[in-house]
Amino acid sequence: MPNYEISLLYPNAEASEKNAQGLDNPNISMETLEALELDYAIELQNSRLSDMFTMDKEVIEYRQKVFEDLINNEELCALLNKLCPILSDISDLRRLSNENDSTDSYLYSITEIELYISAIELLNSGLSPMKDTIKSEAILGLYNRIAELTKSEYYADLNIRLKELTKRVREVKSVTIGVNLDSRLRPESAGVLSVNNESFKSGELLQKILRLDFKNNEYTCIASLQPFKKSQSDNQQYALNNAFNNALNDVFKSSMRSWKKVVNAYVLENADFLIKLAPEIEFVTKAVDLVKSLKETGNTLVFPEIAPVEEKAFEAKGLYNPIVAMKIGSKMIENDFCFDKNGMFYVLSGPNRGGKSVITCAVGHTFALAQLGLPVPASYARLSAVDGIFTHFPTGAEDTIDKGRLGEECARLDEIFEEISSKSLVLLDESLSSTGSYEASYIASEILSGLSLSGCRGIFSTHLHELGMMIDDINEKTKAQGGERIDTLVAGISDGERSFIISRQKPDGKSYARDIASKYGISLDKILEKIQKNK
């Protein structure tokens, strides 16, 4: 049988090897995923979500076809979900078999063959009816491999051998043990006399009456020994089990070795591709669950067009935050967003709870989901993959005696500068909120100048409205050194109400305060009115 690799995530062995070596893996840590709450959205048990990301355009587009098949075909996703526990059981049995070289390990081998055959039968019966609707190269490759296996002589022979093996084992109902006695009728030595396909029966009269069987034969006990395991200590039970298993090993030695050879010759060689698929199957099924949950909220998802990395493109229409959408369970307010030559980095200001953090995270979600191969939370999207996503979000638990909170924030920001490149995405949310506006604005302007010169894309969401007024000076300072332009965004408010619409304009902090104050009657004219009434 040909033993070629099947992968749901990588189009060829070269792409898979590059990922294994970390050559196309973006720097998206579990800490970043926790900050974006994507670890909660796609929760994996047998692998790390941070290992699933890629920068490779070919790999992303390959995965998009897989997810398209799974999203459009509920039966296909259900089939893979049924396969997961079978593959998990095979892995567990293989581990137990390697740890145990007794009768149990050979019985595990037989069970492994049974599980392997059930996995192949499940896939063959499940994929066959839908083969004409499958479009992705990965799922078609899996179907072809399974169809080839089930038609092979090896597979037919395996089924025959399995029946023989299971018959031998399943028919064992009892063991006849002989015990030699000394002159005082004390046990001197013991051994297995025969392995039988019938169970021994009690020779007690009451049991004979209940069975309506009064015959005495070789399978009728003339005297029962002490009930097995009852009234025995753990050490006694272990000793008895060990002695018994050793005796059985001697009896079944040749047969058991032949069983193990069957597993090595057939299953280990041909089941490995399924075992290797297990983490991928878990990932794609959990990811599709996320997509289904978002669709149930009434929000739109779209597979993004993937632009070359060097282009540093990002344009999204109808962008929203998928985590917030799932939490509130309804349709979100949407925004259009882009990075372009006039703004590769943005300072986003606006009122508290006006949607600044929500849109900042939404941009991070879009890149992350796209680089997993998933559809993104928008009605249209085109983007270039990033080589890393770096977040600096308030944690509330960073105070230290030696640095203080501001020192801790600066240290974390300094670490980001150690790792970013021109192809990175940096998301800063309310950074430097631990100090006064004068100090914060100065430090923020230095940070923004550095980010401009790094050439990265990103957002600085801030309460510092005056920072937006400094952008022209920062751009002028970095222009001579080839820095990318920084622009400003504003979270909207009208008549004291937050619109959650993000617009590309200069901030005016006074207008937010004026609108909110007016809504609640906090203006000098209205204050004077109330004072006059109270006189």
C-alpha cells in the first residue's frame, strides 16, 4: 500500500515541514490569544492554537477550501466529530501497549485493529455519499485514500485475520489449572493445563436445581475455591494476577506474538496517517463550531482575499468583533476599516465605552482568523498576512514594588519593540493609563514615533485626546527617516449617545465632553437655571 501523507491544513509535505520548523509561523502567542479571547473561542485539548497559524498564502487558501466544505456540509463535520474519539482510543491503546508487555498488551493490539477497521468503515460509509459535493483537495484526498484502502487486498486480509484473532480470544471462557501437592496436601507447584471455550459451573446442589442441570462433567466443579479477589489484600491480588498472566503468556506466547506482528505489519503502517490527522480534525471541527455560533447571531462572515505579505494590505467592510457578537448573541454595529499609505498606524480616541477596544480587537481577530484559514468577521476583506500579532492591553495586575505600574507598562512595551518587524501588527489598548496625561502623552509620542519607523501596522486606542493633535508633528519627525504615516480615528458620539461608529478624522475631546454634559444637563446655562430656581 502507498503511504502518502494526508493533511487538512497543509497542501504538501514541504509546507508541513516548513511549519514544523517554524519557518512560516507568525509570532502569535497564547498570551496574545488570551488577550483577544480567541483561546476561549477555539478551545483545543490535544494541541495549541498558537501552533496552527501560518503566513503562507498557499496554505491559507488550501485551508479555506477545507473550511468551505465543512461549513457547507454539516454531515461532513459530524462525521469528523464521530472519528475523533476512535482516534483518541487508538492513541491511548498504543501508549498502553508500549508500557505493558503482558497479555493485556496483546489484547490491546487486537482492540486497536478493531478500532482501526471501525474508523476506516466510518469514513468510507460517510464520505462515499458526499464525494461529488466535496471541493477541497484535502477532503478529496482523504476520501481517495480511504477508498483505496478498503479495496485493497491488505484490508481484506486484515479483516480475515482479525476474525481469526478475535475468535481465539473471545472464545476463551476458562482455564484449567493443575496443582501438585506434597505429602501433607499442601500446594507444591501449579500450572495451566488447558484453555477452554466453556465456563466452569458450580457443583453446588442449589445451583444445579436453578440450572436444571444435574450432570457432572469436566466443566463442573466438585469443590469451589475461595472467591477470586474477595477478602484479598491488594498485594495478594497483584501477586495472583501477575502469576496468572505470566502463565497465560506462556500458553499464548506464539499466538500473541503473531497478533503483534499483524498490528505492526498492517495497522502501525497504515493507521499512522489517521493518528496524525487527529489534532487537525479537532482544530477544524472546533473552528467550524465558532463559525456556526457566529452565523447564529445573524452576523456576516467572509473568506478574505489574501494579498502578498510585502503589500501590507488590509481592507475590511462591515467589520465587527466576533467575541462580543457571541457574548451578546445578536448582530453587531459594523465598521469599515483599512490600512493604507496615509495611515499604516492609527491613534484611536473617543469616549469611554465608545467601542475603541471593541474595534481594536476586531482588527486583531480578523488577521488571526484569516491566518488560521477561517472566514473573518466582515462582509468583505482583503489582507496581507502578518508575521506576528503583539498586544498591550490593561491587565490590572501588573503592579510591582520594584517598577511600579508605569514602569511595568514601559517594560512590556519595550519587549514588543524587541520582536516586531515591518510586517507585524501591534494593538495597544489604553496603554500608559497608569500616569498623568502630560507624562503619558510624551511617552506615547515616543512610542508612536518608534512604531512609525518600524513600518508595522496597528492601532493605539487611547483616552489621551491630545495625542491625536500631536500626530502631524510625529509624522513630520519620522518622514525623513522613512517612517510610515500615522493617522487618527475617532469613536463617534452624537447627542450624548455613543454610536460605536469609527470615523477617520481628527479628535476633538471637548466635543465628546460637551455632548455628554449636555445630555445630562451639565452646561453653565442649565446649571445657572437650576441655581436661580433654588434661590
